[in-house]
Amino acid sequence: MSHRTRVWIALWAVYLLWGSTYLGIAIAVETTPPLLAVSTRFVAAGAIMSAVVLVRGASMRVPLRGVASCLVIGCLLPGANAVLFFAERDVPIGLASLIVASVPLWVIVLRLVGRERLPPAAMAGVGVGFAGVALLLRPGGGAPFGSVLLCVLSAFMWSVGSVLARRLPMPADPLVATAYEMLGGGFALLPFGLAVAGGVSPSASSVLAWAYLVLFGSVVGYTAYAWLLARAPLGMVSTYAFVNPVVAIVLGVLFRSEHLTGRILLGAGIVVAAVAVVVRQEPPSATQPEEGVR
């Protein structure tokens, strides 16, 4: 198998696995309390990722400052995922994925607040992208407005975690950083998840969706992503940011009988196009361990 073929297989794995996590979340929370589902997901995924690190012959030992940074990021990113677990009880997965796709736009805003100088095209993309988000947020989109705002909160929390992950002292090995982030966020949420769980009786489909999120959404998806970052052009790898919502929309139509209105299609086109412009202008310059917390 040629190198180019392996790259495209890994890229499509990231497209499909991370794009399908929205469907997995929606099925998981059908019969499982959101906080319990998300906390146990990240504890399990973090434990598996730690095992992967050790099997590779690496060490989980990192400076205390690095562990503390991972715990901070872990509370933000799994926390953002927890908010999404709550939101997807009422929000169609296609709409949720489009709002969360605005993360690169929020990152640009936070960098501007930090007084960074950015390309004019990136700033123009942010303005156009938020116009698309505003269009999606208008009432009458088939979801309670409060739940849609939870998707916005999730995207904002994710962007804050992404920006901080580039500024705090993180472990050099992105797999180690991801493992600590998952474990830190998962264990921080677990007591709350257990406290509000009550009598849990998950269906077989919810259990399978939870397992899919652990193994494929987090572990396999991030492994493919990390492999791509080391072996493929960064501009190509970054295309997942605007392909994932398209995958989620298709899965929502096929498996959740979701309907696409003209307004949602227009908003989707605006948001995806704007994110594509922003990502192309500001491609990732290094491995991003926070992306493993999917």
C-alpha cells in the first residue's frame, strides 16, 4: 500500500469517526444520564490511551506543571463535551455539529483579544462565519433555544481550552497529554455524574454508542489524527474541521430522520465556508493534543 493511500485512509478515518461522534452522543444519552456517560467515557478512554503510551515504550511521567496544565485543559474540553451531551438530548446532530464547527472562529476571536496580529482573510472569515451561526440560532430551527445556546457554550469552552493548550506548559508527547486531559476531565466530572445518575438502565444501543465513543471516537480517531500530523501536509489534515459537520449532517438525515430546512442549509454553507477560509489561513503549526478529546 502506497504512502498516499495510507494517508487518505487515515484522513477518511478522522472524517468519519469524528463526524460520527455526534450521532454516538445522541444515541448514548437516550437512556444514560449525560454526566455519567461523558465522565465514564473519558475515564475509560484516558485509561486506554495511557495503556497505548506504555505499550509504545514511552513513560507517563511528566513534570508536575505539565500534569496541572493537562488537568486545567481536561476540565475545559471534557467539560465542553459534557455540555454537548446535554444539548444533544434536544438539538439535532446536524445543527449541533455546525455550531460546534465554529470553534476555529472562536479561537481567532480569543487570539485577537490576546492582541495577536492575524491575516485579514482570517478576520473576514470570522465575521462571515458568525453571521452563519446567527442564522442557525434563530428560533424555529426544530430545537429549544436554550439547548442550542448550550452548543454555543460548548464551542466557546472548546476554543478556550484550545487556546490555553498552546500557552500552558504541556507534556511533549501529545498522546501523554491527551491521556492526562481525558483522565483529569473524566474524574472531575465523575462524582457529579454518579450523584445525579439515579437508577440507570441503559439500552443496548446506548451502551454500544458509549463504547464506540470510547474506542473509535477518542482512541482510534486520535491515533489516526496524530499519525497524519506526522506524515501528511498540515493543510490537508486540517480539512477535518469543515468535513466533520458535513458527515454529521448526512448521518443525522440517514439515521435520525432529521430534516434540513433552507435556513439550516444556508447557515451550514456559510459556516463551513468560513471555517474553511479560517483554517486555510491559520493551519495548525504543531500537534494539538486537545483534539484527542473528541
